[in-house]
Amino acid sequence: MTEYTISESTLELTVEGMDKLWALRSHLSIPLHDITEVHSDPNQGVEALSGVKVAGARIPGVLQVGTFAGSDGMMFWDVHRPGHAIVISLEHEHYRALVVDVEDPDTAAAEIGRAAANSRS
């Protein structure tokens, strides 16, 4: 699971537990103005494999954690529970998207999306 906090201008994501080792990172800091879209997506989980593993762990049907490269760019994944996945689309960042497992995906997507929209106004 990934924890998130929102500051005035930044989304902070903290990778929890053993996922830190598998993902080879424990923290991501994203400027809110680089977030283009956020939505919860229960279908975007460990079965919806995307790209070639660059660094991380993938156990089909169980987890997908780390950096994966696809034809349209790099993605960061930290998903164990597909029903709790949110997708954060980005521009001007190393990753084109972050797919993370959060406690309450609908609330997280709404909060992050609202903060991103406010940062651009």
C-alpha cells in the first residue's frame, strides 16, 4: 500500500513495508501542477500487467511493484489490491503515470484531483 499526503504544491507518496525494497524507492514527490488526471480503477491491478519490468517485482495475480517501461513511457506501480488502485497521470515527469494501492481509492482520487486542479488555477 502507498500512503499519500498533499501539501500546497506537492503530492508526496510513501511506499510502505517490503514494497520499498521491491520498488527500490520509498518516496515519490510530484508537483501538483504536473498531475493531469486521477481516477480510481479497480481493473488496473495485478492482472492488468503493463510493460517490461525495469526495477521491481511482479507476481501475476499477487502484486506489481516498481518501475515498468511501456511503449508510451515509464510507469511506477505499487499494487497488491486491485480494488484499491488509483491511476495518477502525469506530464513533465520521469513517469507518465503512477498506479498505486491506497486505503480509500475514491477519496484519494477526489482529494488529489481537486488539489491538482487548484494548483493550476
